[in-house]
Amino acid sequence: MIIPVRCFSCGKVIGNKWETYQTMLESDYNEGAAMDAIGLRRYCCRRMILTHTDLITKLLQYNRKSLIFKLFNCL
């Protein structure tokens, strides 16, 4: 969904590093080098960034109003 603001384990702020991480991956950095460059040294913070899946674009495809409209038109 949305990247957490802080690391769940240590509490370090990581929410502001997501976009930088994504742009570095697009510019041919590997995951480890990108996390080193933005200052993520702890394995708990690296886990938060590395295992995050961005599902918001998939969820936006499902419009609640259109689903309700289809349901009531079928009845």
C-alpha cells in the first residue's frame, strides 16, 4: 500500500526515502547499493524498503461507486 513512515523495529524515518530509492533503481543501481547511498544501514530498515509492494495503483482500479452501480442494476 503506502510505505510506512517509520521502521517498525527501530523507529527510524524511512517514508521519505522511498521515491529516492525508486529513482535510483530505475537508474541502474542494484538494491543494496541504492540503500547504502540513501543511508539505510540497519537490516530492519532495509527490510522495510526491500519488501514493500506498491499496491495503490492496483487498488485504484476498483472504483467502489461503479461496483455498487453494477450490483444494483443486476437486481
